[in-house]
Amino acid sequence: MKLFLFLLLSGCLGLSAGGASALWMGGLTRSGPQLGDAVRINGWTSDWSIGAEAANPYVRARVARFGLLALRREEAVYFTTARDKDGKRLSDRCIYQVTGGTMPSDWWSITLYDRDSRLPMNEDGALSFDATDAARTGTGGAWSFRVSRDQNGHPDELWVSSRNAGRFDLTLRLYLPSDALLEHPQATLQPPVVDELYCDEAA
């Protein structure tokens, strides 16, 4: 009888540990880890195993969970940040200026996602900024846009809406990245800089 109870308890503990591990590694808990082959550049993080044939089941689970387009690395790479240049968590209570320049890819975009990795629930139609928008600025490669809950006082400024996002992150997608980026990412990519302009602490 004691042996039976011991085996039953061991089995239950094993199932619990395995389930918790799957949830944690699959990104279903907020404290889940980074993906398998992290590349970090000035506060932006990517994972070179996304889309790779060798990606393990945990990586595939996180890709499915967060809705990443798991293209091969030669087709697209993704960098994400959840903090401004000073390390403060991005929030819809604040206004930010995002600046950058030429990206080492054929095309790129920056999209805002809420803390659940979903598009914020608003109808502003301004949730991303891309290479086409940057080209329209006519500034020789340099570009910038504002991130805020509304355009009050800045109707003509390029804008990405954070309304109803709460805490959020920005995802930079680089389509058809250059060989230099794939081989030497830290030396090649100058990621966008996110500056906090104002924060409404009372909101």
C-alpha cells in the first residue's frame, strides 16, 4: 500500500512539474524565459532560433502563443523592446519619441503590442510605423515618430497610438535582412531609440 501511494505521489509531482515547465517555457506565465538563442542590442531582444528547423518544442510553443510569423531567419528577424532608453517600462501613461535611421533589411516595420502581445483595443488606425512611412519624411534616412494615447497638439506629427495599451512593447520586424545582420547582428544593427518625453503619473 505504501509503495502504491509513493508511486502515485511521484507521478502527480512529475505531472505537475512537467505541466508547470510547459506553461513557463511556452510563455503562458508572465515570468517565462527568453527564447532559445537570444540576441540583445541596446535594450532590443531577438531570438535567432525562431523559424529555425532546429527550434525545440518550447520555442515553437512561444512562437504560437505570441503570434510571431515564424519565417526563416533569412526571410525575417524580429527585435522587441518593452523599455525606453533609460530602462523604464513602456506605458500608455507616457509619451515617447522613437528615432532611427536606415535598417539593414529590404523592408521593416515597428508595431505596438499590449502586455498580452495583442494589438491594443482602439480604432485609431495607427499601430505601426514602417519603411514606407520613413521614406515619406524625406530626411535622408533619419526618421522619428511619436507614441502616445492621442495626437492632441501634434496633428501633423507621425504617430503610433498607445491608447488602451497599458504596459506595452514595440516589435521591430526586419524583412529580408542583410547577410551582415545575420552574421554579426550586434555590429550591424543600430536599433531605434525610445525617449520618454512626458509621463502622466496621475493617470
